Amino acid sequence: MTDPSFASSPARDRSLDAALDWQRAMLDTWALAQRSQCESFGTLQKAFAAFNQDLLDRWACRFGGGVPLDG
């Protein structure tokens, strides 16, 4: 026989769904924040890479004797 305390009731299912919805909403919000931070960090890295490339090109023009090969 089955134990009635483990029987699934509509009220118990709704409370479980509500708890899972809350957790899902928190996880989705956290994931959006993480994605935004990663995109910002990637943009910052691209800016640093462009700055460093420009610095290298200027150094090559000034001290290396001419125009850099990639530019």
C-alpha cells in the first residue's frame, strides 16, 4: 500500500512549482548579470588590445625603421 503522506496533492504541487519558479527567476537574473559582465570585460579587452597594437605600430614606425608589416 502507499503511504498517504507521500501522495501527490494539487496544493503540494503548486507550492513546489512556486518554489521552483522563484529559484528559476533568481538563476535567470544571475545568468543575465554574468553575461553582461562577461560582455563588458570582452569589450574592455578589445579596447586594450587595440591600444597595445597602436602602441606597437607607433614604436615600430619610430624605432623600427618604417611602417609595420601588418598596417
